[in-house]
Amino acid sequence: VTATMATNMTSMAARFSRSAASSSHASRVSRSVPFAHVARRARAGVSRAVMDGAGLGTAAGGGDELLSEAEVTLRDVTRKLVDCRRRKAAANAVDLLVSLGRAGIEPDLFAATTCLGACVASGKQDLALKVFEEVFQKGVVRPDEVVFAELIRGHLMCDPPAWPRATALLSRMREQHDVTPTALTYNILLAKCADDNELERAEELVDRMADDDVAPDKFTLDAVKKRRSIRSYAKKMLML
């Protein structure tokens, strides 16, 4: 698996270098994204679990004697990936992920998701999709719902929002990857509907939640709070 991952990552590096050069004229990304906190909340939970398991939560240098060389490298690269996401440095994040492949080290879920998230945060959805293809689609790492939430968020940040691609992921994540969308994913979609005053689309999403028995969470009403019509429909259909 490591050899396959290294080959995939090396191939990805070449593709990313070409894509990065051609993506400087990428579409303008909205700076007002009211649904971003939803994905951040999910990543925080994943982050705590992975950081504790990999020793990321310890002080610098602490516990290194308990880790293998590969684990220390993965930990250090993951720390840098988190910083790349904060700085919206997509190219640096991709280089870091590729460096793991060249070293024969498989990224874990948190590292791969953080790289993808850095691409999304940078407004480079084309790079995010390549990360997904090379790492998740090819089976190097199995995706979870947060991965798809990041992709959906990226599609919705495009100008104009790529709604067909975003909603298509609801079926794709379930059918191809056995990942069931929850309120986490729907809240992102509903928040964008509220942001753009898309009542009809919001009603379709709420209906889909009801039909698929997707339980709302404490953030669902917050996602649509700015639009009374959407909020009222969600309350009625989801019994909030």
C-alpha cells in the first residue's frame, strides 16, 4: 500500500505543480461564509482524537521516544499542515503531503483532510479535488464525512456556487464510500441557502433530510437563522 501511495503522490505532485501555475486566476472566493464554523467544529473533534493518538498533543519533543521515526515525521508534517490551513497556503500543504509519499509514509485521515482543507480555504477547489482523487478516491485513506463536508464547502465557495456538484456529493458519499451524511453536511448546505436567500433549494434539502431520517442538531437552526422562511420550514418539517 505504501508503494502505491508513493506512486500516487509522486504523480499528484507533478499534476499539482502544473495546476498551481495555471490557477492564479482562480475565481474570487467569498470572505463571508457563515457555514464555515460547521466544518471547523467537526475538524476540531477529529483533530483532538488524532493529535492525542499520534502524540501531537504533547509538548514539543515530549514522548518522541515512544514514537517510530515515521510517526514523528507524520506528526511534524501534520503540525505544518495545520499551519498551512490556517494561512490558506494550498501549495505548501500539497508539497507537505507529497513529501510523505516520497518518504514512503502513508498520511492519516487528519493529515490528508487538513491538506484538502487548506486547498479549500485557499479557494483552490481544483487542487482540493485532485487531493481527493489521489488520496481518498484511490484508497490511500478512507474518507469520512468531514472530507466530504470540506469538498461541499469548496464547491459552495465558488463564484457562482457549484450547487450541482455540491448536492451530488450527498449521494456519492453514501453510494461510493459508505459515508452517511448527517446534520453536519446538511447544515453547510442550508447555511449557504440562507446566505443567498435560496428558499426553494433549502426546502428541497430539508425535505431530503426528513425523507432520509437525518436528525438535525443544535447547529441546524443557527445555520438558517438569518432567513425566517427557511427557519420556519425547517422547524415544521424537522420538528425542531
